[in-house]
Amino acid sequence: MYLLDTDSPENSKWDRTLTDFLNGGDVHYRLCQEVVLGIGGVTILRHLGYEDVTVFHINEGHASLDSL
């Protein structure tokens, strides 16, 4: 399991809060969390060497936001 954390000094103050609460906030906040999970998830897999993964489990739509 890998945990994605946006609380990093290079992120804006608001972006750093995106991983404070699971499924929290308004529609915009939730969409931003889905972007972090989808794009961030695929990006971390690529950096870990999983270049040929072509099938992704999509739960509630959040993982459909990817960088393929």
C-alpha cells in the first residue's frame, strides 16, 4: 500500500490540505482529491517501474482520472 500525501512544502497552502480528510469538503475539494488519487496513483506506479500496467480497478470513478 502506498499513501499519497499532498502536505509538501512545494505545494500551495490549499493543495497541502487535500489529503487531510478522506472524501471531505465540497464538490471542488472532492474532485481535487480524485485528481490526486487518479493521476498521482498512475504516476507513482510508473516511477516504481510498473510501465506496462494497462488495467486499473475503478472504484466510484476516482481512479478514472489518470495520465495515460
